[in-house]
Amino acid sequence: MTIPAITPGKTRLGWIGTGVMGTSMCGHLIAAGYPMTVTTRTKRRAEPLRAKGAAWAETPKAVAEKSDVVFAIVGFPQDVREVMLGDAGALAGSKSGAVLVDMTTSQPALAVEIYEAAKAKGVHSVDAPVSGGDIGAREARLSIMIGGEKSVVDALQPLFEVMGKTIVHQGPAGAGQHTKMVNQTVIASAMIGVCEALLYGYKAGLDLKTVMQSVAPGAAGSWSLSNLGPRIIDNNFDPGFYVEHFIKDMGIALEEARRMGLALPGLALAQQLYISLAAQGHARDGTHALQLALANMAGVDWKSR
């Protein structure tokens, strides 16, 4: 089934989930001229988007009833299942020819399940998790990893381009989620390196901001070092991405690895360190708060240094 051309002012969009990243992403689409209907668990969190012209709906089903394309970015796989496949979920309110786009980092198998359930109703579905954190969302330069039918992904390109800079179709349903697991596996070990390096620099008596000037542009440079390193140094652990969500992501990746008979000891270690961090009360801090757990292990009061 051919999807009508995506057109600002005409194509009706829906958005489910207005968290750290979703609010910015949805806001870009509104600014681009698309009529928008939103819902989230806590209505007040949608107020910034309503102030920009978004309409409110009480349920994901009600959002879908008013939309041609529905986006969701929520927390956990169980949330995805509820907002997509539940009795009051988006699929229940979708008409034939509509499109569901899940941008949550979730289970590849669930992405396939949603795709099959949608297809049975004449509805299109793609999984399109993102990377780039709160900064990438605010600046509309996310990396978007997409699984689904190529014709559907191609039709949605104008919408993805409003939110991201790197937009790649990875393959059939579930491929976007698998690609995000690759992304999270890279980040998990890299974050350990960033935090341990800054801890070493501090114990060596170095000026960490000066150290960053030398290290960040060189072979050791990375997105995490350049974007989260300064936050760590400034004791700013506000979330660009929640610790509890990262633990969830690593769990999905490890589950998939076990299913494939693949050992990922570095990822397993990273998850244990993050579980320790959450147990210390930092589940709702940003992933770079790993610094606090590693500093604690070393007997360093990082925030009072």
C-alpha cells in the first residue's frame, strides 16, 4: 500500500512520550508545520508542546485516531507494548494505511511483533531508535537507525530529516533495534574509559579542563568524551539519557547476545557497574554519573573534590 506524500500542514502527526528527548523531537516537527496530537502519562509534561500548538489526546489510541503517522518514544519494552499494542494503544486507533514509528530503544523481537500485528490490520510499522542524547535531540542532529520496509522508510524521510542528521535504513523490522544494541555496546565500554581517565587525571593532580584540550581532539576523542566529559568535570549529572534506561538497553543487548551464543564480557561488566550506580541512588541521573560509582570505589568524593 502506497503512503501518501508527507506534506507539512497536511500530514497529521501523533506523538506518544514527552521525555528528555521526545519533547525536543516533537517540537521540531511542530515547528516544521505538521499538525500534531500528543499524549503522555503526565499531562503537564506535554504543556510546552501544547503551547506550540499541539492538540492533547487522553490515550495513544485517541492520538492514532487523529493521525496519519504516530511516533512513540517511551521508556521500557513493556511501555512500548502498552502504547502500541494495548487495548488503548496506537494500533487499536489506527486506520488502514497509517504508519506507526517506534523510536524507543526496545527489543528487536517486539519490533517484529508490532510489525506483524500492524501488517495484519493494513497498518505500516517501523522501528527507528535514535542516538545523540538530549543534545542531539535539541539540535536536531540525531542518528536514526531504522528497521522496516524500504518504501515506508523512504516515504517517512522528510520527517526523519527534521529530527536527525544521520538517517540509515538498516533492514527489515527489528534491524533498527539490533543496530541500536551495537551502538549501546560501544557506548557502555567507552563510558567506563571516559570516567576512569578523568579519575586518573584528578588523582594525578592535573587540571581536567586543560587535559580535555589535549585529549579530546586526538585519537582518544569520542562523542562521550567531548560532550559528557565537561559535564562530569562540572559535577553536572543531569540526564541526557537516564541510567535506568541504559541498564535496560544493556540487558536487551546481553539477552540478544545469549540468544546468538555470543559472549560480551565488556558489556556485562559495564551493566554491573551501572546497576551498582543505580543502587547508590542515581537511576534517574545521566549515564555519565558512572563517574560517581567509580570514584566511590576508589575512595574519592568526586562532588567534593
